[in-house]
Amino acid sequence: MDELDQLVERAQHEFARAPTPAELENAKARFLGRSGRVTELLLSSASETGGVPVTERLTHAEIGQRVGATREMVGRVLRDLARGGYIKAERGRFTVLRKPPRHW
């Protein structure tokens, strides 16, 4: 490569457009995977109730629609989180007992 080609390549790299919000969400979803997306949803939708984060009432199907996973996959992730002592499920609400890992 000669100097001009290098200069053009550097300029193109520096002036590349910024990603759109949708592109950022897609990249985040690919990075986190299904379990990470479920975890992020639980943490972001939980509000403090008596000093403990509790989510709104959510079905496995609703969570699946929000994170792009099947109801069955959501069930597996939630079961793993409950077995690990990260969440407690009661009547469609999830209590976050301790912060779950984003990704496993």
C-alpha cells in the first residue's frame, strides 16, 4: 500500500458513521446471549419493594418476546438463576436476591 491509500483508509475509518440505537441493541444482544438478555431484563424491570428488587408480573412468554427467546429457553434460564440463588419466583414476580452474572 502506498501513502495515499493508507491516508484514505485512515480517513474512512475516522469518519465512519456512528451505529444506530438498533445496531447497538443488536450488538448487545449478540454479546450477552439469551441468558444475559433475561438477566438484563430482570435487573432493569425490577423496582425496590421493601429494599429488595422485585419485577412486575411477567410470564415466561412475555420475557421471551422481550428478549427474543422461546418460552422454554426463558424457563431454563430462570430455573438456573433460581437454583443458583440469584432469584426467587412467586406468582409471576421475580425477586432478585443477589445480582446475577450477565453471562454464563
